[in-house]
Amino acid sequence: MNTDNIIRVDMGRSDANSDNSSERPILCLGIESSCDETSAAIVDSHRNILSHIIYSQIPEHQKYGGVVPELAARAHILAIDTVVRQTLESAGKTVADLDVIAATAGPGLIGGVLVGWMAAVGIAQSTGKPLVAVNHLEGHALVPRLRAAAANGTDGATDVEFPYLLMLASGGHCQILLVRGVGKYELIGQTLDDSAGEAFDKVAKMLGLGYPGGPVVDKRAASGNPTAFHFPRPLCDKPGCDFSFSGIKTAARTFLSRACAPYSDEFINDFCASFQAAVVDCIINRLENAMRDMRVVHAAPKTLVVAGGVAKNSAVRSAMELLAAKHNVVFAAPPMNLCTDNGAMIAWAGLENYIIGNVVKKPVAPRPRWPLTEL
């Protein structure tokens, strides 16, 4: 295990967001290991992040251009004890101080999920603490309620209350959900093929920009011309709220097969900007339809939220902010370091489930697939 890959996330304290700051807060240790980050955090019910440690595996996977499941599982095994120990030490807490343990139980790469889940089971069984099995996607869906970033980038400036309309784009998932409460998710639309994140990563790989590709495409697009190349906007002339990104990705591959490599910086910047513009147009088009969907209209959500790794994309955030203003709702997103996989979101989701009594009462089998609508 390379300790240079350990990141301490300094999120500060947020008592101003608490409705019950006079009460003793509930402390939850959250563990996340569903893909290529081994992470743990201690979060309290006053919305304070007491400590947050992330062990990033990106250097191990970069040379392969993507996550290798077997290598990821092995890295989780080597890192999990150190990450949990450092999380406790950083918060100045012991296991005895905790009130509840939470860990991702799926969906994700099952080898990694098993490592984090069994660590949490071991802590819970050895201490008698209650245990919460967290759906990884619910972690993303609820983390804006822990910390939301306003349009000006300030942390904790926007309280996100139920119900809200959520654009969830994480890993292989891309969904529009009406979030009515903890464990209450109504699917409004979803991708029919690739997710937005996959499309960004695959195009980055085609251009030789490395892994992870999404942030690089976003950065290069900032210096490019979004109208330099034309990409299709699948389904944008169709009713409904489902996405399709496979056609945009295929168009990119076809175009690059006819272009002359090596590509100039100007070409790459323009290509990224044009590709990103197509993806953003598709997202906004589908969200426009979602906001007219009668299920959403009747629920009258006051907040439009984006979460998941794609929530870090500057163009997506800006376009969704404009869309929210157009419909007279508030736009909210997690701070950048809570968009990708992290232990704080699992700890918060664990707390929210614990408070309403959703704790493990019988053995739980981790799951590689676990749709939010099954909660």
C-alpha cells in the first residue's frame, strides 16, 4: 500500500446547518469500497464531517486505462485497516465513541464491496454497534443533504429538503429520480445504453488523455470551441426522459478514425468542447421533460440536484443552474470532493437510515447490482 495515495479531506464543521445542535450528535463511521477508492469518514447528525480519509487507487489503474477489478479488490484489502484507523485517529475518536457503523453493500465491483462490508460487519459484531447496509447510489443521492454547494461555490449554503429532483450520474449509472425521502426513489428516466460518465471516459481514452478521463475532457473543453464539430443529440427530439449516449460516443470514434493523428492541442480542445456540449444538451433536454412530467409537477420539488462523479463537470453544473433558475427552483450540488466515491456520503446515508430505523437485523449479502428503486 502506497501511503502517498492517502488523502485527508478537510471539510470543516457545519453546526449552522443543524436543527438540533443542542442535542448530543449521533456519530456514524461510514466505509466505502465499491470501486477504486478505499474511504472512511466519521459524520455526525449535526452535519459535521469529523474526519474523512480517502485512499485513491488511480495510480494503480492508470496504466491500464481503467479500473481492473482484481487489482482494486487487492488494494482495498491492503488499505482498509489503515484507512479506518486513520479516520478514527483524525477525529480523535475510538470505536467505543461511535453510535452506528455503515458501509456500502452494493452496487459495485463485488470484490471491493466485500472488503469494506466485511470490515464494517467485523466492527459492528465486535462492539455490538448497529450496522447499516448502504446502497452506494443512495449515498450519492443523499450527500447533498449533508453538504450542498451554492452557485457561488460556498459549502453548506443550500439546504436540500425532500422532495427534490435528482440527476444522478455515477459510474455506469445515469438516472433522473424524484427523491421523496430516504429509501423513496421514483425513477423518471435513465440511460438506455452508456452512462454519461462512461461516454466521457471512453472519449478521453480515444484521444489518449488518460484515466480518469472525465475531468480531463472538462478541462480541455474550457479552451475549445463547442461548435467546431457536430455530434448527434440522441432522443432529444423524442418525448420522455430516458438518455442515450452510445450514439455520441460512436460518432466520436468514427470521426477520429478518419482524422490524422497525432492530434493538435487545438483539435483536442475543440473536440472535447463539442463532445461535452452534446452530452450537456442531452442532459438538459431530458431534465426539461422531467420537470414537465406529471409525477414531478404534482410533487412540486423546490430543488434541482446533481450528484455523482459527473456532478464535478463544470458545464453540467452551469447548465443545470440555468435550468433551475428558468423553472424557479434552487440548484444544489455536493462540493467537488463529495461528488466522487467517498466515505462521508456513506456515513451520512447510514445516519439517515439509522434515524428512521433501517438497520441490519439479519445477515446481508453484498450485491453487485442494487437499483435504488428496490429500496
